[in-house]
Amino acid sequence: MKLEDLLWSEQQSSKGFIVEYESAKACMETNYYGAKHVIRALLPLLRSSSRGARIINVGSLFGQLHNLRSSKLQQELADVDHLSDALIDQVLEMYLNDVKQKIWEDKGWPLKFPSYKMSKIALHAYTRLLATQLEKDVPKVFVNCVHPGFVRTDITSGMGNISAQEGAENIVRVALLPPNECPSGQLFLEKKVGQF
């Protein structure tokens, strides 16, 4: 399965978006669990850096909490004090179960590109969780998400409003912020800090 298949596998029909369980699961595995597993594998090396380290997750406007139609889920995922790996996994399991039962539209999940949005919502939540878990590390490990912008690529059918280079620059800019200017646990919307 190609990356663009993960995003565009949710096709719109006259009744809304058609979401298949296998493509929804593959989207979670790639966009959320894949990133999480790589971070966990590399974290000991990142923590051993004498100059501090950066973890930059590629987020999305689609991953902002307002994309969830359930205010209860929004509140649970926004509450950093009670956020956990288990909670994030539980939310994704609930979503996948609802997809499998074909009842996801009735449960407060995003209506357009729901699997992609849920994978990015989970990644944003994990970014906040990890930043909280690492906040006392010395030297500091900074953890942030960056929405690079709407980039002209094959995955957007060339409809983006910035080039791939400009999108990459938005990500690298956050990675290169000096320690005294670098926040942690934030979502950057291109060049500005935004709301999760």
C-alpha cells in the first residue's frame, strides 16, 4: 500500500465517506503507531545527547481536536494531566471498532477523512504526552508537532499552496530553534504556534 492510498482510501460517496476497516487500521499503523515505535526505539539515543535533542512529529490541521465531533473525546484528549498511552490507544481502538461495525458516523468521529484525522489527532496527543514525560530531562528533549502547510505534492494532487521545500523548511525551522527559544509540547502551524 502506498502512502497516498492511506489518505485517499476514504472516498466520498453520495452518503458521505466510505471507510474500510483495513485501510483505517493501516492509516493508524503508519501515521501514529509507526511514529510512536520509531520515537520509542530512538529515545535512549536522543536522551543521551549532551546538547539536548528534538523530536518533530509531522502534524496536520486535520489533527486539531476540533475535528472530533464528540466534545467528550475532545476534553479527554485535551487534558494533558490525565493523558496516557493507554488512553490514546483506547480512543483509536474505539474508532477502529466503530469502523469495523460501520457505525463510526454516529459516534462523534470526524466526517471527512476520518481515519487520517484520527491518526493525526492521536499523534498530536502523543506529542503532548511525550513532552510532559520528558520535561524534566537534562539536557532537554524538545517534542513538538509541525503542520508544514498545504504542500503541493502527489498526495494533494498538486493542489497545495506551498512547495515541498517550503513545507520542509517549516519543519526544519522548528528543529533548529535554539534551546532558549524552543518550546516543547506545541503544535506549529507552519511558522506559528497554534492550538491542538
